[in-house]
Amino acid sequence: MRTYLDYSIGPLPFRINSLLVSPSLLRLSGLRVFRVGYLPGRTGRRRDHVCQTWALAYIVGGRGFYQLRGFSAQKVPAGSLILIPPGQIYDYGPDAGQYWDEYYVRFDGPRVSEWMSSGYFEAGTVARVGIQHGWKFKFEAIAECLASGLPNKADRAALLLESLLYEITEALDGQSPKPGQLNERTATILDDISSRVFHRFDANALALSHHMAVSTLRALVKQQTGFSLGEYVNLVKITEAKRLLRGTDIPVNEIGSRLGFDDPAYFSRLFRKHTGVSATAFRKRL
């Protein structure tokens, strides 16, 4: 995501990516993603705001409130989803003296009405679903697709959003384990993967440390995140690479080496695959 700073929103840099291609070039018309962002440490509130598209906000830290005009105000603790319909007035934001960490995505298209008719999403309410690590990485993946500026990646962003919406409906419906309950085991595995980001990944060692077969490990990660084990590990590593490129002067080849990639050429190809640009161009763009 591209980084910005606006003290009216919060004291920390935030990241936003928007659709960079004409909608006429997209193959998928049923669901289109227009913008996705991550706002850490948000302190600013929205008052009397109107969104021109549908928006879904996922609050992963802090607390606050949300009120759609004509509905009662709702408390918003960490682990909450807020569905914001287009063309309606709403207020939301952190409580006074507080903050929240927010992922959001703006989207539209005929497929939205199908999701709304399912009854899982209800405007004016706050769904408390807990913290899902895989959902946060899907927001990041959607952002990277938009950042590429390629029509096929923009279509992939829509498919990733559809997948995310489906997982949300499962969590709300209770058809799959809810966050913080039976998924604690998988959440621990995902945390462990993140803690090993500066090592060469070894699926056998990770599975052994959690007393399970590699096949079970792969299935749990796929079920929780929507990505294969290898894809998820690479996404974690590329996310860390972007952080290092943004915040340090460490040479690109050394960043790849620190992240466990022995082959600089492979790291370069992988980085370009996930971001649409080379690591050097990514740093220069910042």
C-alpha cells in the first residue's frame, strides 16, 4: 500500500491503494474493488459522512463507535466488522482519547446485492467476529493487486474480496470455528510463521514443533487464510520486505538474504510477482 501522513486522521503513517485502471478494462463486472487501506492508530472521527460505494471496515485494535443515520449508535471493540452502505449518512471513529487500527475496502457491483440478500450483512450494525490473521493478510493482498495497475490483478482483487466475504459469512453463521475459539491453534501457527520470517522456511520443522503432520499443517493454513502454506509464507516475507524497504536503508540483496532467500534473483522475482514492481523501484517510489 502507498504510505501517507495526515494528522487529522492519526499520528501514524497510513496506507491506501486505489484502482489504477479503467473499469472498462476489467473482465469481472459483478464485483469491483475501488480502494483498500490500512489506518493504524486512527484518532480522527468521521461526522456526517457519505460513502459513494459500499465499504467494509475491519477494526483490529482499539475501540470506538459507529452510527448510521436513523439507527442507534453501536460500540466497536477490536475484532469488529462494520458494513457501510452507499449514499447514507454515518458517524464513526475511536472513542474520545482512544484510537483504533482499521482495515477497510470500498467496492461495488451487482454481486453485492446477492451478498446482502443472504441476510448475513445488515447495515447499521456491528458484527463482532474477533481477530483473524488471515483476513488481515487478505486486505494486504487486495491492496497489492490494486497497486500493480494491471487489469488482471484488479480482477484478482475482486476474487480475493469475494473469498474474504465468504469467510466472513461462515464466521457469522457459525458454520466454521469462530476467531478466538477453535481457531486458536491455527492462530498460534500463523504467529509462529511470522516469528520465523528471518529464517529459511522449513515446513517439516514447523509441523514437528506443533506436533502434527505437514499435510495437516498445510490444510489448517489453507482453511484459515485461503492461501496455500507456501503462498502464505511468501506473503508474510514480502510484507516484511516492504517494511524494511520503507523504513531502512538496508540493500535489497541483504533484505532478501535476511528473509531466508539464498537466491537474490528468486527474491526479486517473488517481490515483483507480489507487488508488480522491483524492490528497487518500490523503494524509489516511496
